[in-house]
Amino acid sequence: MRLTSHDHPAVGSTPSRRSLLRFIGALAGGLLLPRLSSAEDLWTTYQTPAAFLAEAFGTPPAPAVLALDAAKQSQLSTVFGRAYPQSQLRYWRAGGRSAWILDDIGKQGYQITTAGFVVKDGGIDFARVLIYRESRGEQIAEPSWLKKLVGRRLAGVALDQPIDNVSGATLSVKMMQRMAATALLLDAVAKV
């Protein structure tokens, strides 16, 4: 914002209340408040999908594709809470492990979170938040929280043990539990 002589009073004059407020507003708007160039400025990329797969396998195997037909979508909706938004899903399998890169939202109107899950012997071997796009709840990406998913198995439509909530990240915690349970189900379905 360009300041004019009306916005910045000359020495010895008494500024009007309106011009003083405009001057303060211009300072606050131009100097104190950060400006976002795009929505991506809010995104935090913790790990790329390629780096996640390299962590899981060293040299990743070629991806396989799981077709999510009506029967599989029906199974998934019991765990995921709705039909999975894709009709096909890539996954990677080698050395008794499978890797899944999934997207979900904490609730309607929220931004998509991308997470990776490695499943071994019917349990979560490890999990990573790859891209987090929300302004709150990023605690779910901390290694100390992600360790809580290790070893969890599917019991019915949820994980076999509850995971402690994180203050300020309730919906993100539920979302990660839902994605972990979905990865476990997908691993079982892909083996059939």
C-alpha cells in the first residue's frame, strides 16, 4: 500500500484519527502480517513418496495395482468410513512387506493428508506422514506419536488397541488410525 501525504502527517500538524488508523493499518498489513503466495505455503512435506518407498525397501519393487471393485469398496467402506475415492490403488510388495500410500481428510472441508504405511505379518511395521496440509494437528507426524501405530493389527473395523489422542489434533489422530486400519485391510485383500 502506498502512503500519501494524507496518511503520514507533516511535522507540526495534528493527524486526523482516520489517517492515523490508515497509517497503522498499512504498517500492520505490509510489515507485520505474513503474506502467503499460495495454498502450498501451508503444506509441510515431511517425506516424499519416493523417499518413503526407499526407506521401506531400499530399492522399491515395481508397483502393483489393486482394482477396487464394488466388493472391495464395500469391505473398505466399513473401515475407511466411506468408499475409497479411487477405483485403483498402487501398492508395493517385497520381502514379506507391503507399502501403501493413502490420502484422507480429518473431516469434510479439511485438506487432504498423505501418509505411508508399511504392513508386515498383518501388523503395522511403520508409518510416516508424507504431506500434511492442515494448519493444526501436525503432531501426528512426530516420530514419538507414529511409534504408537507400530504393531497394531486390525480387529474388526478398527485397530486392535486404542491410541492416545493428542490435544489439538483429535481429528488428525482419528484420520491416521483410520488410514492405518485401511492399510491393514488393503494388505489382506491384496493377498487374496
